[in-house]
Amino acid sequence: MQDVVTHFPGHGTLFEEKYLEGKAEGEAKGILRVLEVRGLAISDDVRARITTCTDLDRLHDWLDRSGTVERAEDLFVEGSPDS
């Protein structure tokens, strides 16, 4: 059996890429779930923007803000009191 070295993080390996994709997908699902549980309407545009984002820092921010925004679209407002 061949040893597999991932050299991660930061080396762009397939393992790292798939791991980060999974993290982003999980964050996106969490954001959408919080918005849904809070009863906020989620447009197709908002859903697409959340699910296609791969920036983990931005997704973490959106997840934090998803519990306090008044509308799903407010997640993307820069410089708002919740940002």
C-alpha cells in the first residue's frame, strides 16, 4: 500500500481541495438552515450566492450574521451594524 502525504494546508493538494469544498458546503447548508428556521424568505439569488461561495471567512461571517439579519439579503450588505 502506498503512503499518501497530503502536505496540507496551503499546498493545493486534491485532499485539501476536497476538504475545503466540504467545509464550504457545510457552512452554506448551516446558513440556509438558520435562515429557514427563522422563517426568512430565501430567494433563488440568495441561495445561489450562498451555495456557490467558497470563501470560508465570508461564509463564517454570513453564518454568524444569519441569526440576526432581518432579511436574507441583508447578509450581503457591507458595513451594516451586523457586519
